[in-house]
Amino acid sequence: MTTETATFASGCFRGIQKAFESFFKDDTIEIKVGYTGGDVTDFDYRQVCTGTISHAEAIQIKYTPNDIINYSNLVEFFYIMRELTSLDAQVPDVSTQYLSAIFYHSPEQEQIAKRVMDEVQNKHCQGQKICTLIVPANEWYDVEEYHQKYLENNPEGYACPTHFLRWCIVHI
């Protein structure tokens, strides 16, 4: 089977990684944290935290599609575990590094992301507008090693409190 890539930004990458890994406990999924969305090539975590460069904290998922793990389900889960109405925030974290975005890797992923966003908007938002960019994937930068699997290695470490499941998953 072919391995595919999905890239999401939704606030603190630590919390996003933990949420996805906790839910998708399967050998066919690998998640790493990093930065994407910006145009600066030489930077570090401190610079990202200043909000002066345009990179977002993100996760990149490598997966082998199957009945449970497919792009549509990953996108739906992305919406389930985040606050939907903030573009650059997952309260209490507010900054451009906390951008809400789906970075698609193919025209098919773009179509799926837009379809799922419309479904979630109609089903769960009760008149509020989803604030998520759906944009082409660009250069990916792995974060410093101490951020990888941070909450697994530091169980008492900080994770954004808004990353939790908001409703039942219908398709998974």
C-alpha cells in the first residue's frame, strides 16, 4: 500500500499530536511535529513564538489509508479536536503560530478538506463560521528534537486545553 501525507495546523502542536496519537492508535500512522506555512528558511522555535515570521506549529501525518484511517477521517478528526471559530488562536494561546489550517498535498485532498469542512459547518457550528485556511502544502520543517513526542516524554507538560473531542465521530 502507498503511504500518504496529511498536514494540519491547529494551535499548539503538542496537543494536536497527543490528540491524534491517542485516537488513532494504529501502526499505520506516524506523526511528527514541525512548522509550515511561512517563507523564512532559517529560524528556530523562539522566532516562531514572536509571531514575526509566518510559520505555524503543525503536525505531519504519514499513514497508509485503510477503512479507519483515510484523509476524510483525519480531516474530520482535525475539526472535532479544535476550537472551530478562531483563525490564529486556541485559547489561551493566541498568535500567528497557532494558525488553523489544512495544508493539502493534492487536488483530491483539497476537495475532501472543503467537503468535510462544509459538512462540519452545517452539522456542528450552529451559525458560527469555521475559521480554517485550506491551502497548498509548502516546505515542512521538523521542530527541535525536544518537541517531538513532547507530552509522551513530559506527561506533566503543557498542552493547549482546547484540544479535546467535541462530539461523536460518525464515520470512524
